[in-house]
Amino acid sequence: MKNVIVVIGAGSIGQAIARRVSAGKHVLLADLKKENADAAAEVMIDAGYEVSTAIVDISSRESIHALVQKATTIGDITGIVLAAGVSPSQASPETILKVDLYGSAVVLEEFGNVIAKGGSGIVISSQSGHRLPALSVEQNKELATTPTEELLDLEFLQLDTITDSLHAYQLSKRGNSLRVMAEAVRWGKRGARVNAISPGIIFTPLARNELNGPRGDGYRRMIEVCAAGRGGTPDEVGAVAALLMGPEGTFITGSDFLMDGGVTAAYWYGELAQK
């Protein structure tokens, strides 16, 4: 049996992480669009990796479960990378909550049932979750532990309250961080770990979409005033993921690593702070 790394989301960040953590392992590269998965797989195969592809819709439990079944027929699942999602400029609040919040929770649940001993998971969250004002203790617990199929029924997630896509995105990403912490308890019983990474503006096609969208001016301002003075690269996210998934990260689980060049620091305490 082979060791399998499942990568959901064949975009720039998913590929960068896969390159760092998959040498000598089988990569199952899954995406909503077959052409995206196939194109990424071709690049990785040409670079010496063993790759197969699958189609997955993370807003569907049935689709995620089918991916789990396919992965387990290949070998032991020693790694799972969730790098799929939708951005505020791409989707409605309803779709964002269904994909980024519910979908992530289902992935953590389904793969947490089969992850191998010594295995590790990464969820790509976002700096946006760190810019949402503090929730109540009760709301935090609800986002972290509510049974997955009841998650979207929570009172404070109803669409008559959440009318803005950015607000839905921030709540979803805060939920990702909390869910990872709660799932780390369950994964730990299998001898496995799971963490989140919350990137800032990483130069990917999705980020370019945002830079050219209605929030483009705000994105450019964030880059201008942050401590790093630039956006990040997918390979920098890959480096953090490699630490978390590798032998030097074995004491780290249930954590969320904010890597945004200092944008959130500027938002709360610097030039981006609300006056």
C-alpha cells in the first residue's frame, strides 16, 4: 500500500504544498473542474511526482465521501490538504457559507475518520478570519462543535442576517480555525494532527481576481501599508505547510498560522485601523 497525499484544490497554493510534501508518495489531486486537476497533474508528473486526479465538489458530502473512498483504494491517507474555496468577489453569502464553512467541516470530518496514524492535515483558511470582531464564547463553541449537518442552521449564520459576501467569508474562515482546533482533539485519538494556515494576499489567479474586483483598491492599500510591503507567494505558504506536515511539526496541532505580511497587525493597530 502506498502513502497518499490528498490535495483538494488544484490551484497555485495546493500545487505548491503538494510539491513540498509529496516526494515518494502518491498525490490524489482533486478539483471541482477536471481540466484544472488534469493540468496541474501533468506539471507534477513531468516533475517526477506520482499523481492521479479526481473531481470533487466540497459543498457535497456525497462527493467528499466518494473522494475518501477513492483515496483509500490507493493506499494509506497520510496527508490531506484543503486548498479549495470561493472568494467574496466570486460568490453569494449562501454559496460562501456552503463551500467555505460547511464544505471545510465535512472534509475535516470525513478525512478525520480515515487519516493514518502519524498523518497530518492542512486547511487553507484566510487572514479575513482574523479581522472579524470577537464572537461570543457560545458562538465560538457552536462554530467549532455543532454537528456538521446542523452547522448552517445556526441562528447567527442565517442569510437574513448575513447579507454581505465579505462578512460570510470572514465568518467562514473564523469557523475554519475553530473547527480545526476542535477536530484536532478527534484526530489526535488516531495519532494524527491537523492545522490551519491563514494566508494574506498571495499572488494567485484568485488574488488577481480580487485585485481587479470591487475590493481591488482595498487590496492594494493592504499591500502598500503592511510591514512586508508586498504580497506573498504560493511557495511561501508551501514552506509553512511543509513544516506543519513534516517531522519538525509533530508537536503542532489544532493551530492556525496567520501569514499575511503584517496586514492584520496594520488593521488592528496600524495604518489600516478604524479611526
